[in-house]
Amino acid sequence: MLAKTVISLGLWLQFAAGQNAPERGPQPSVSNSEGDLLFLLDSSGSVSYYEFSKVKEFIWDLLRPFTFGPKDVQTSIIHISTTPTMEFPFDRYLSSGTVQQAIRDTRQLMGDTNTGQALSYAKEKFFSDGAGARPDVPKVLVWVTDGFSTDDISEPMQLLKDMGVTVFIVSTGRGNYLELSAAASQPPEKHLHFVDVDDLPIITKELRDAILDVIQANRLHAVDITSSSFRLTWPQLLSQETGYYTLEYAPAGDLARKRTTQVSGAHTSLTLSNLAPETAYEVVLIPESNIHYFPPQATRVTTLPEEITPAQVFISESGPHSFQVSWAPMLDSVMGYQILYGPLPGNSAKLLEVDGKKNSTVVENLAPNTTYLVTVTAVYNSGKERSLSAKACTQEEGSKVRHLRFEDMGPNTLKASWDAADGKVLGYRVRCRRQTGPSSVLSVSPQVHSVLLTDLPSGTTNKVCVKPVYKNQAGKGLCRLVHMQPDAQGYNHRPTA
């Protein structure tokens, strides 16, 4: 498993300070919003029935104030499973009551966590007349995940964003921050949330307000705001044949520095870049047409403060002789990175140099079962430098559990057995994540290579992981999904990531 050390400047637990309390009582209705809002719902066997129910409650609480209809908000749900499935099309339920009942009736499908396939399926449905999607309204994807995925998400997610979809991600598990922050729309502080499934109400209002910023109808507004850029979007007023748009923008405190750009009438968005950090910009959109008059639209957008990097350093994919070092965020102003690493205790150190366009590298030729100090230094084009350090531990040779197997021991009970891992094992940690009921963790001595798992109801799928424990870190674990057949027909199991 991953030997991970995270040093963060506060991007992780945005809700920890309690700045957003759970909503209470009826919420005021939200109108003047128009958009297709799609929920990507993890319906796989890695999610318990309890977690699935809490996520459904969260989705309804998020949608409760919206007005639904062909000129308002439309919503849909796609299940992440072995095969992606649309629960209902966008245009089927067009009132609060019918949407609420449809969400309540949604049932978990189980199966594998093929998120990449579900994202490709979502892209197809987001722009499909057959799914009830509308061609000229903002598109929003809300992906609620427990952090697990069995296939690649980066390419299909980027295709969605390239087509104008705004992506919000809510992680209720231990998702990889670098992967999820790259998958969400920018900036991650606005579009990515890490929260326990029981604390989802804490982020409901903040997430709804962020969605409203995207789907507020009939106005010019900005999304994907960074320290040096933002993307402007507006309703489709013209076409390629009927005119063009003129965009004027300038710092609010220095309007004499106004800049002007033009795009064809086929456009409904434009990204402005090379902007000053932490600066308010006045933006005016002027539709130019000889057929109809459209009044100019104006908005004010403030860029974010200039980021610094590295703000987080991650150690992952640790083996006996190597580990991966990753850092975030990535900035255009960084010329390159220097990675200095050496064993602890010790005075020797080696240096790796990495191009400024990369945010990770693999450190190799290391000693097994050794703790290293790793320092990542960003060298800016201006000559400035910033460093951040983390500790990393290599694993012992052959530190992996092998041949995890199961034996039926009676009603609702299995015996899990495994072959011993190599090296000086201090013990084994066995985790059983039940589909229904509480998860359990057992710790056993290094001489014990089997445990009994009880209270596994028939018809449920449960995830069992066995991991060896060493002096400096955990070894590589092995996991299986175990399905208890109904009516005492035994069980079957399959590997899982």
C-alpha cells in the first residue's frame, strides 16, 4: 500500500473550521437558473448501503431549492458500476416532488468502480437529445466518490471539461488529492471537497452557491478563476451568421489599461489569461449584430492571490528500492524543481532536477526498509526559491501479502487465510468493510495467518483487505470483494484494487 506523508497549507479540510454549518429548515426557492445538472453516483460494491443512502440525502438537500423545468434546471443521475447506467434522463422529472421521489427510488447497483467508463458515458449523455440534454445551457457535473476507481479518469474527465462542463467533486473517502484536484474544475478550493459521509450537510450551501455561479441564467459570469486567468461564459445570443462579440476588460483601479478582443457569434465562452493576481477586473460583453439589438452585459471578476508551490508534498507508490514524489500546485511561473533526498540518520544526499512542467518524479536505487528525508524546491523564473520537505519510508523486500483465500464456516461466517509476507513482519491488519453494518479492523500477531469474519449477511458484497505491518511502515496489502450468496448458497470472491 501507499506509504504517504502529506504536508499541506490548508487546502484539505475546508470544512474543519466550521465555516459552513448544516442547513436547517425549509430553504428559499432558487429561480433564474438554467442548466443541466448531472450527478455521478458511486453505486459500486465498494460503497456500503449506509453511505449510499447518505449520499442520496445529500443530493436531494442540494437540489431542494431549485426550480425544475425546460427553462430552468434539469437533473439526472448516472451510476458508477461495472457498466454505467443512467437512472433517469434530464427531462423526465420537472418538479421538486417528482425529482425527490426519483432520488428516493434510486437503488444501488453494486459491481465494480469503473469511473472512467461512467465519465465517458456522461459526456455522451450530457450532449444527447435522447437523454433530454439541452444544447444551449450550462453543464454541471457533481461526482460523489469514496476515493476508489478501477480505471483511468484523467482523459474522459478532461474531455468533459474541454466541452465546457464545470466539474465539482465531493470525496467521502481517502481520495488522491493530486488526482482529484486535477480532475475538478479550477480552482480546487471551490470545486473539490473532502468530507466524511456523515458531514455532507456541512458543505451543502457552499456547493449549491458554487453551482449557482455557473447556472445563473442570462448573464455574463466567470468560472475557473485562478491567480492569472478566468473563463467567461454567457448565454447564446448570436450565431456565426448573425454577428460577433466584443469583450472589453481592464483592472478596476486602472480603466485606462483597457484591452479589447473579439470572437465570433458561435462562441459562448472565452478564457482571459496573463492577468495580475489578486486584482478586480471590470469586464463588458458587447453583442454586435445588424439583426437584433442586445444590451451589453458587465461583471466584475477578482483573480485569486498568487499561489506558491510546493504547497503539498506527497510520497506514494513506495517499494523496497523506490518511491514516487509528487507536489502541488503546478504554476507557469516555476522554471524547475530540485529534489534533494537522503537517508535518516545520515549526512549523504543526492539531487534530482525536474522540469517545471512536471509535478512528480520517481526516486530510485534506494535501500530497503529505510527512512528518507525528501526536500522539493521550486525555482521560479524570477530567481526566487521555495522548499518543502517530507519523510518517506521504503518497504522491506517482498513485503506483500499473497494468496488471500476464503472458506465457508457456516451462516454469515467466513475464514480468511493468507500466505506469510517476507521480512520482519510485526503483525497483520485485517479490515472488513461490510456492505451493511459497521466495518471492522483486526490486528493479529505475525504467526497468525487466518481470521474468522462474522456477521456477513447473505446477498451482500464485502471488501476484505489484509496488510502486513513492519517497523517503519505498512507493507503492500491484498484486497478481495467477497459476495455472500443468498439462501445459504455459499460465497464467491474476486480481486479488487
